[in-house]
Amino acid sequence: MALEFIEALSTDNLTAIKAIPKADLHCHAFFGTRLENVERWLGHPLKKAPPKMSGLEGMLAYAGKFLAPHLRCRRGLEFVAASAVRDAIRDGVVVFEMSFDIRCAGFYADGLTGLRLFIENLVDCHKMEINLRPELGFPRTSAANREDMDLANHAIELGIFHSIDLYDDETACSPEAVKPLYTKARDAGMKLKAHIGEFGGAEEIRHAVDTLELDEVQHGIGAAESTEVMRWLAKNDIQLNVCPTSNVMLDVVPELSAHPIRVLYDSGVRVSVNTDDLLIFGQSVSDEYRNLYRAGVFTAQELDEIRHASLRGQSYHEN
Ligand SMILES: [Zn+2]
């Protein structure tokens, strides 16, 4: 299998790359499918994301104007999430950690009950093809919102989420503000993740990992500025779930060939390759592997090693 992946990359055979098992550990359900699928569903074209957006603000301005108005409802969420699972299966993703924002419960008259039913059905429908591991998504801006916090606590008790993730403006709340929620998630056996170091620096990453006892970091590329923090992440076996195209399009990284994932990897930090928001960034996991190879960031052997490591300890069906 490994030889096949190496050969598929070095002969630029995208069909063969797609056929080999991969993980996607950083994907948001709300924007998780390809733009074409949403256009077909809506029956009209949508404006594509520009190749460069100015950070999270730029992305939210684009998504808020051109995408969210069509999708911010139960039908929109359910279409995109189900379509995202089909996209992932077609791409050879066998382990899929897709996050559902806690505010999605508001799309259902019966709140979390309805959301839970939808997620459980989705997992069940595709269980022979993909290990879909629903993730609880909690925006930092909700940390001060009592209702959202109560909902998130209740969501953990339901036992349908395998992991928890924190995102939104990195400065919107301190790690301490969500510490009780994370302790509860840890006690429930969930994997702990948070978006940090996408825009912020190495010390913020160390502080959040330390405070929240994170298992993995979404992005975390800011760690590349500090040899000491990279060494610390490597020593503590903290994996960074990196989304290369997202970083380039949000202008954190000027171009793929200069992506700090190389420095992180060379420093012994565990990295994985993921999509973030397929609807906006347009690159599947297979595309991302291919792009990294073509840009000369990694050799095919190194990418195969990254692919293997990201599947490590996960259960999935080999097709
Ligand atoms: Zn993300």
C-alpha cells in the first residue's frame, strides 16, 4: 500500500492517490463539501473564494456574504454535512473528524435532540465506508454565552461526539474561560483539540496546550517561529492538524512552497494534512498531498509517512 501511494504521487496519478486510505482530522461540517455540490443543490452558481483573503476576517466577509445566507438553516447544514461525507469517501478518506458547531442545535425545533438524530443517522448510513467521528465545535465567541455553554455541556453528556474543538478569533477568549468544558470533555473520554497558532504565535500555542491539556492542535503553524516550542510539542507528542491551502488563501503563508509544515516536520513535530473548509479552499486531502509534493515541500516517502502517522491508532475498513 505504501509503495502504491509513493508511486501514485511521483507519477501524479490523482485517481490512485484518492484510492489510498487517508485521514481528515480538521474539517468544519458547515463548509465541508465542494462548491459545485452546493451550486447543483441550489440550482445557481456561487461566487468562488478569491485566491487571497485577509485572514479570518477576510474569509468571514466572503463566507458571510456569499455562502452563509444560503446555508444557515437546518436544510443547509444537513445537505453540506452529508455531501461532505460523500466527498470524503470519494477522496479515500477513511477516518473523518468533522466538527459540528454547537450553534447548529438552534436549527432544530428540539435543539440538540434533532442535531443528534441527524448526526447519528449520518454516521450509521456510511459506517461501512468511513469512520466518521463527529466533533463538537465550540466558537470562542460563545464562551461568554451561557446558553451556548450549557448546550455544549449537554452535548458532551449525550456521548455522540468523539472530540471537541475550539475556534473563531484566537483572542476572543482565554483558554482558562473554557477549561471546565474541556475538563468535562476529557472526563468523557473525548479527544481535545483547539485552533491556535493559525494567526498567533508559538507561546500562545504552548499556553493553550498546557492549560487545556490538548491532544492535538488545529493549525498550530505559529510554532515554527520557536525551536523551543517545537521541541516541546514533539516531546509531548502533540499533533498539529495542518491545512496548507487554507493557510495560503488566508495569507498566513505567502505560497505553498514556503509553508512552515516543512520546518515543523524537520523539528520532529507530528503533522497531518487536512482540508479545513473544502467549500472555500477547494482542495481535498488527496489534492493537498499532491500539492505539497508538486511544490517540493515533501518527498513522496515523507508524505506517505505523514499519511500513515495520521491514521495511527484509528480504526477503519480497508477497501
Ligand atoms: Zn479550521
